[in-house]
Amino acid sequence: MEIAANDISQTLCQSVAEAAGLGRPLQLCGSGSKEFFGRRATGTRLDLTAHRGVINYEPRELVITVRAGTRLAELESLLAAEGQMLAFEPPHFGPSATLGGSAACGLSGPRRPYAGALRDFVLGVTLINGRGERLRFGGEVMKNVAGYDLSRLMVGAMGSLGLLLDVSLKVLPLPETERTLVQACTEEQAIERMNRLAGTPLPLTGAVYDGLQLYLRLSGSEPGVVAAQTRLGGEVLADGSGFWRRVRELEHPFFDSSSANGPDNGRPLWRLSISPGSPPLGLPGRQFIDWGGAQRWLIIEQPGEQPTEQLAERLRAVAVQHGGHAQLFRGGDRNGAVNHPLPGPLMQLHQQLKLAFDPQGIFNPGRLYPEF
Amino acid sequence: MDHTPRVNPSVDPSVDKPGLIKALRQILPAQRILHEREALRPYECDGLSAYRQVPLLVVLPDDAEQVRRVMQCCHERGVPVVARGAATGLSGGALPLADGVLLSLARLNRILHIDPLNRTARVQPGVRNLAISQAVEGLELYYAPDPSSQIACTIGGNVAENSGGVHCLKYGLTVHNVLQLKLVTAAGELVTLGAEALDAPGFDLPALLIGSEGMLGIVVEVLVKLLPTPERAQVLLAAFDDVSKAANAVGDVIAAGIIPAGLEMMDGLAIRAAEDFVHAGYPVDAEAILLCELDGANEEVSAHLARVRQQLLDSGATEVRTAENEEQRALFWKGRKSAFPAVGRISPDYYCMDGTVPRKRLAEVLLETSRLSAHYQLPVANVFHAGDGNLHPLILYDANRPGELKRAEDLGAEILELCVRVGGTITGEHGVGHEKIHQMCVQFNAAELAQFHAVKRAFDPHGLLNPGKAVPQPRHCSEYKALGSDTLTPPSARDQDARDQDARDHGA
């Protein structure tokens, strides 16, 4: 049976135990679609893509458990066949993207502010810790508070706490219908409107501003969406689903100059995660607003105006002022401070947690922060 | 009778109480430090009153800075600390320690800031759950998690337990509705976890802290998300002549592609108790009812109502009623929300369990529970969050009859182990606390428990925060497994005689 044949967890446990014994760092690898993300990886590559397959899927239970090496595209088409979806709308960044990589990076798409993030849908994980022990936390039920929530802790940890073997996720029904409405407005108006509408009972599932127009996505039953559409006005976008896919994948023309095919192998792409109602930030460069105002993408087209570190400091200060943080999402110096620095006591907690899971420091050292 | 008052034997018993009081008086006014036995008595238990322990001291700080200094002081002296909100918890998570400080956060009860545009509220931990929704009602916003104790329970306690409620199938648990925490560590340091943004750099520490039962830090401030009040909410009441049909209907509704805002089930015993108590208009001859709430935009609710109604009939409902107006809707819910006290009227005592199972196993687990109920000769009423598969069997017993509490505990333990066996968990929303510490050994193996302990040490290397709760020691598990479940009661379960004996021992 395919599902049994594609279980390489024993081999992986051995590899980890061996690496721990030798104190030899490992670079945990899925398809490599998100290698650009985070700090540069070091260590011996350990390929996890062979550990794949759906362990359990019961549409009635709204739960799916899949091995980390399973391709995201495969998973999504399986769900779609049953009229279900991953409501956090994960970006793929490549045709072979795996669920494990998505979970480790903790990335969610435009639906995030309304439906929740990847971490919100994680019900349980099986992982290998830095001692080579296979551990299961959480489960396949909707509510579970037995023991600390170590499953969600893995999300966004960039593989630094454990090697993910499988993940159980809550899934949701696909909306009956979706419609995208477009309206020209200023940045200030867009931010105000996105946030005001999010505070009203509308079936809103996406809100972005591309610098010229505000795009609002409505999802739900046909009568509900029609009623909301009547209330909101605006023009209906013909290829709504294509638009949101391009936003999710950072393939919207806004991002062109920051892609590897762009000028100078791509301009640095900054991500400012801030409180959604923050007014226009008045920063240099171009901005694209997603997540109803809570995620602001920034590309500075004229490099050299300001030394990189000085610019980074400025972006971080602005993000902090608006209750959030700044991250060098793509491009730039991947050996530098790509993630927002942590205050001392918080960094200390991170380092202690790292030791609790991975005492030899073998998992993806330096990928999240240079300190561990 | 089991007489093991020390919940955590590893803590040094020789705490210098006068010295500690003197040090705390540098931090807090004298009236915020309780140390006389009669003043301490009200703090001896939480909502799980079968387990009691008078603490060494109770402190009642007024602000986060005092909390920080109290923690620093206790840390320096190696004194363990148990945090307490409104003490509505049902797993003994706030059970005090004989040689520890009970830290009440009840006085930190201010709503600090409401941000309508960003839809957040910044509150202190002692703010009551319902008070948040009441404070933002005029903005047509609300705080979604609604545990049945929401009139009394505090947001700090909700964070500690990752509380759910009736509406969490659609709107999530505490972990889905909290953005940021300010935390005082075991060493008395203030750290901020999470952000006003939707995510924060580094590890997802709010996710780790929420549901950690006061073992990793003391929460002194919480930033919660607020949701828009739905335009319309409508309740359906479906009656069934068979518990299994009702249980299977739960999965059928969800399989139809609709996520109800709430999907609750009550069995015959619970229906009749609730009806006698509040006259909700429930069909008293039914073997089970489902309450299904649909909410959202007006048109959306209308479309879903018709579909769910038909689905319930197709699944074997003998009758489906739609609440005709807001009063009837409130009445349908009143019956559900008062079901616990209603059961309290027909039995001197009841013991509430909290296992969660996959929805498809509901019918089987309910049948097995009723078999166990007959075997132990104790009635069990079922009132629960069916949509989440989160069971709340209420075991009816009389603590004044010798041996009945023990029998209720054993029956409860069997039900929880049954939940684990069918792929579920021993606790969906009440926490492990002191109560379910044995059953943790059934759900997790030694390496997993060791990983929990390692995480605990990362935050609290000296084991001063709520020691002995939530995660059992490996030694404890090997004893439990070797002896079998019916020979061990939780470590400090004691009846009134033992409590009186304890009082005499302490010279009260």
C-alpha cells in the first residue's frame, strides 16, 4: 500500500539520532520552494519529501492528517474533490511545495484575517525532536487542551524545534460562491474602508489595495453574497479567483521587480505586519496592502538611497510604532537580520525553548535567528 | 482514605512564613496579604470542590508591577505560586499548595482600551469574559469564546485553560481570539508575546501559553480580538427518539457543508432536568435534542435554515422547531445554559467530565457511557458541544454516601480512557489541572511527557509555577499503570473527615 511504503519516519529518526550524537547540524528540506525565506540554511541536507501521503481524511470530521512531504497542490485537489479547502489559503511559491514546508514557514494567504492563519487550523502534529524521539501532540479532534500546545508552536518555527512528520488540520467547506468587487480610491480611504467593513457582519474574505484600487472578496451562500454585493457596490472583477491566487503567490505585477527574474536578481521585498487600521505609513518605495491592512508589502525601487541597515532600522521602527514588526521577506542579504530582532528576555526564552527540543542545536541552525 | 496532602512533595516544606509575609509587605499593603486561616479558607478550592487545600498565603495585587514583584520575591525564596482568576475552573487547576502562595488576579479587573477600528480590546486578566462583550455591545462587536461560566470566569483564566464555549466550532477557542499577552515569568520578568498585528516574529508563544494552565507564566494583560455581531442568529431545536440518531445527525449537518455557530446536544435526563428548572419548552418525551444555531447575514441564515432543517428531518428527527422570535431563541438557550445547575437540583453532587472524540464516534461513546453508568450504578446526564465532539458527561452522585465520590471518579476515569481509545482526548476545554493528571499517562508516552517537562523548565527552571499540575511525573505514570486505574485516586482527593483532620493538624 502506498501509504505504508511512503513512511520513512524510522529512517528519519535514525538520521536525527545520529546527527545528534555527532552534533552535526541538519538542514531540513522539503521541495525547496521556500528556500528564499528566512535566513540562509546551513548543515547537511535531509530530504523529507519521500515521507508523504494522506494518513487519514474524513470529510465529515472536517479533519485531514497528512505526512509533511505531501505536496500542497495534491492535498488541495483532494480536498476540493470533497468540496472542502484549507481556509488559510497557503501560498505555494512553487508547484512542488509541501505541507511540511508551509507549516514550518507558517505562511497564510489573503483569507487569513477572516478565516484564520495556518496555526489556527493545526489540530495536532507528529514530530521528531532533537534527540531523535518520535512524539505526537494534539490530535484529530477540534478541541484538545491535554498538555501544552506544542503543535501550534511548530508553526513558523522554521524547523528549528523539530522535524515535522505529519500534521492534522481542520478543513472547511468551500464557499458556495465568491465574488470580488473593485473600487478606485486612495490608500487612506482603502485602509479606512477595509477596517470599517471588517467590523460589520459581511461575508468578507479578502481585502487588498494595489495602490490604485480596493479589492474586496465576498464568500458564502449565493443569497448572502448577492445581498452584500448590493450593499457594497463597486465593479465585479471577472477573474476573481485568478486575482487572489496571484496575490497569494506574490505573482501580482506589483511583486515583479522583487522576484528572482526582476532587476539585480530582485529588489528586496519587505513585509510589515502591523495593526490593520494603521494609517498610510509614508515610507519610500511602493506598497501593496493585504490582510485588510494588517500586511503591507514594500519594495524600494531606488536602492542605494539609504544604507541597507539604516533602512531596515527605519522600517522596524515604523512597524513597532504600529504595533507590529518588519521582515525582509525575500531578497537582500539572507545572512543578515531578516527577521525582526527580539528583545533580550524574549530571545532568552527562545533559546531555552530551542534547548528543550533540540539540545544539540542540530535543526536548521541560524535559519530563524543567528542566536540558535 | 487517601491522605496525601502534599500535592507536590518536591517543594521544600520549611517555608519561612513570617519572613515571606514581611517581604511581601514591602510590595503590597497589609490588607492585600491574607494569612489567617479563616481568611484563607475561601481560596481552598476552585470549581472542582472535591479537592481542597488551604494555601500558605493569599496575595491580591492591584497591578502588573505588584505581580512582577511578588513573583520576584517568591522566586528569590523558592516559594511556589498558584495563580487564580475567578476560580470557576473545573479541573482543580487553581487548587492551592499548602506551602505556596495563591496569587489572585481578581483585582486586575480593568478594561484598559477598546479600539473599534482595529477591533481589539486590551484588558487585565481579572476582567470577566462577559464584561468584554458587554463593554463593546454599542459598537456591534463582541468577544467570541463564551464558556458557560462566562458571567463569572475571567479572561486570565480563559487564557490559562484555552476556554471554548458554545460557539467555538465556528469562531474558535481562546487561542484563536487572542492577539497578545503580557506575561510575568517565574523569575519576575515582564515579557510581551504576540502583537497588535496578526503575527509576531519568532516562535508562536501566545499559542504555547494559551492553555498552559498557569505553568509557564502569569498573564497580566491580554489583547483580544473582537468580532462583528452577526446580523441575525436563528436557532433550530430538533427532537429525536434515539440518542444515536441525534449523534449521527451532528455529522450529517456538518457534512452538508454548513458550519453552525453552535451545535449542542442534550440527552433525556438533561432535557427533563432543564425543563423542570427553566421551562424552556423542550419536548420532555424526547431521548435527545439538538440545538443548532445559524448566524451571519440575514439572507445567508435564511438559506442555511431551510437546508439544515431538511437535513435534521432526513437524519431522523421526529420534530424540528425554529425559534419564532428572539425570546424563544433566548429560552431555547437558557435551557441549555442552565443544564448544569438543573442537574444539580436532581442530585446532591455531580461530577463534570470533558473528553472530546471524533464526531463519528459520538453515538458509540454515548452508548458505552450509558453501559458504564449502569455498571457503576450512577446516573449520567449528557449536555455537550456536539459539533466539536466535546462531551460533558455529568456523573450524578452523593458525596455523603460512603464510597460514591470514589465510584464517580472511577467512572469518570473510565469515560476519559474510552475517549482516548476512540482517538479523542481526556480534556477538550476544562484542562488537566489536578483532576486528570493520571489520565495524562494514558494519552501521552514517557518521551512526550518528558518533552512537556523540558518546555516547562525553559520557562520555569525551578518549578515554582503551579507545580504538580497538568503534566505528571514519569514515576507517577509508571505507578498508575502498574496499579491500574481503580486503585488510585488523584493525589489529594479527600473527604470532609480528612479535611477536618487536616485543619486539626494545622492547629486551626
